[in-house]
Amino acid sequence: MPLSNLCRILGVTLLGTLLGACAAGGPMSQPSPQLGEQQIQLGNIVQINPVTLEGDHQLGLGAVIGAAAGGLLGSLVGGGSGRDVAIVIGAIGGGVVGNKVQNNYADKQAGSHIIVRLDNGVHVAVTQPLNADLYVGERVMIQGSGQSARVVRA
């Protein structure tokens, strides 16, 4: 195989890997601590329900290996521009499938769905990793908001 064809296959495979990585998402990744101030709300726990949290669903080795394998398999199909299309489709499909397979084996962890009645009467629900020290009726504070919200002892 001439060097120019090899470079073209590698370039298209890399493009497919990047596109495959963009196609898969990950909502449960742990948020990074934020610099600056955070909103804190005070209240009491009214309910705690056990839940199972899925793995972090981040793109990783599964997506990369899947995209590379899909791109290489696509390079075996046809010739000319049809081959390029097959490489891209194979890389994207392989990346998505590889990411899905990796996430099927991601660690699952125990968590809690905690409902807090704030001092102003509003109820707020937060789902977070298990904190066995929290109990119904306990005075707590909710730090942060959105995916970074956490219930901790006041």
C-alpha cells in the first residue's frame, strides 16, 4: 500500500474517531469543583430513596479502539471515494459502538435520591453518590446547583 493511501486512511480514521466521540455523550460525569462562590440552601431531609448510579459514561479507550477498528474494516470495502466513505462510516459507527460497549462495563455505584424541604417551604430533590451518614429529618444544606448540587450536613 503506497504511503499516501496509508496517510489518507489514517487521516480519515482519525476524523471518524473524533466524529464518533462527538456522537456519544456522558451526563453522569463528576463535576469539577467550581472556583468562587456557590449557592447554599438550608433545609431538612424529608425522604431518602436508594438508587443505582451508572458509570461516568465518559469517552475513552472503547470509543478509540472501536473507531480505529471500524475505520480499518471500512478501508477493506470498495475503492476510491467509496472507500473513503466506508472508512468514515466505519470509524463513526465503531466509535459509537465501542463507547457503548465500554459503558456497559462501567462501574455502577450506590446512590441516594434525597428530597429536602428548604426553609422557604420549597422541596428540592438531589441525586448523588451514597452518603450513609444522612438520615430523614436531619438539618442539611444543599451546596451548588444542577449536576454539581450535593446534600451535606449543616
